[in-house]
Amino acid sequence: MKVKVGVSNRHVHLKQSDLDILFGKELTIKNKINQPGQFACNEVVTIKTEKSEINNVRVLGPVRNYTQIEISKTDAYKLGLNPPVRTSGDLDNSEVVTIIGPNGSIKTSGCIIADRHLHITYQDKEKYNMPDKILVKIGGIKPGIIEVNVKASEEAYYEIHLDTDDANAFLLKNDDEVEIM
């Protein structure tokens, strides 16, 4: 069974109170992304630690119930952090960073490395009798096999999300196809 890859660069999800401090306005849509109802925003922030900072980090919408900063391990080295690998929303014992926007800044926990995951609907997960973790075979000139968590929801665009480190390791780009084993 084939599935397309979505490469996830560093980004931030904001709760409303943090959005108000950083921007003082609502999010504006730059472009829609594949997952239903989600979008890349025109708004960008700076992520800062005592060691370093990364500018122009895209905000993704819509507003969530929590603020979450998703980075790669390469980003973590630059920032001097050791964030846990987690599923979105699992922010216990995550790293603390300062987020700087045009109207203000916040110091917040919530910095993670997102786990590799497959987006799929509950209906399709049941239809294909898919377990909570799967193995994915990657072809090409740098092939390999990786383990991926299955993230089911009511609405989902069938796609595997990998961070830039994983994608680069296998020379993958957006819309490349991989095979579920």
C-alpha cells in the first residue's frame, strides 16, 4: 500500500492568548495545507534560547488549545536543546523556548520533535485493520525502513509526516511515495 510523504519543517502552533501577545491580531492564511482545516499562516516568529535563535518560523493555523513548537534534532542542536520526540499535544516535560513576535514575546514550554506519523481516518484505519505503529519501506538511492505511528482522526488527508531530518536522510521530498509494509 502506497502513501505520499509530507515533509514538516519547523513550525509553531499557538493558543489564542499567546497569539494575542505575539501578534495582537488574528492569523491570516498564506496557503492551505493537506490536512483538513489546517493552513500555513503569513505570520512568522523567532524561536530563541540562551544559545541561539531561529528566525522566520512559520505559524500554522488554526488556533489550538495549546502552544507547541515543533523542531528537528538539527534545530535542537543549534538552539542547545534536547526536546522529547512526541505526538502532537503531548507536551509534558518538553523544552522551554522564547517565542518572539512583532508585538511581544512569551517564554513557554511546548518545544518537541514531532514523531513520524501517518494521518488516516478512523474509518480507513479500521478498514485496513491498521495497528497503532507500522513499518514503512522507503525506496530510491538511499532506501530504508522506518517505524511510523498511526494517527487516526475523523477527517484526515492520507499522508505520512516526516520532519526535515528524516526526509533528508532518505532524500525524500513532499509528495514522494513510500510503501506501508
